[in-house]
Amino acid sequence: MRAFAVEYRRLFHEYYGDNPPWDCWFCKEPIMETGQSGQSLIRHHIDGDQYNNDPENLVPAHRSCHNKGHARPNSVMSDEGRARVSAARKAYIAAHYEEICQHLDDVRILTVKAR
Ligand SMILES: [Zn+2]
Ligand SMILES: [Zn+2]
């Protein structure tokens, strides 16, 4: 699933640039940093559809605003969007099955080694 993350990250920075500030979609205030703090950047899909990477759907948000926004699960995502996500997920898994299994093996190996 890493391929998606890379794809929407790349597109996000194509649309909005590599450097802060970005304007939060929820509160409209500037986002000044990336990282793990509540004020840091999250790349948010408005309709919840990770495959819909249009600039109208892929927007910047503060981590804290984003968490509040997602406290209402599925409320923003249409039935059509949900169906598209699950269909696209199935297609992706079918197309990348061996790669995903390989990745799971890597994770398992790393986990075993870490002990
Ligand atoms: Zn915000
Ligand atoms: Zn989101």
C-alpha cells in the first residue's frame, strides 16, 4: 500500500508546494510545520477516497483539526466513494499480491530481528 502514500504525497506537494505555510482546510489557519505535533501537516482526502487525488479533494489540514474532522467516521464519504475505495483496494491487492506478501514477510523478518 506504500505506492498510494507516495503517489498522493507527491501530488500534494505538486499542488501546494514543498514548504509551509499551507492553509488548513478545516480552520483556514496556516500550517507551519510537518511532523507529529497537533499543528503539523496532514494530507487529507475530503471524501475519504484515497484514490481521488484531485486538488479539490486532496487538501492540507492540521493534524489536530483533521482528528476532529474524522471523529465523524464515514460522514464525509459518499456511498459511491466508499464503493470506489473498496473496488480499487481489491484491484490493487490483486495486481500487487506478491509484492504485498513480500512486504509482509519483510515486516515479519524485521519484527523478529528487533527482538
Ligand atoms: Zn486547522
Ligand atoms: Zn483525512
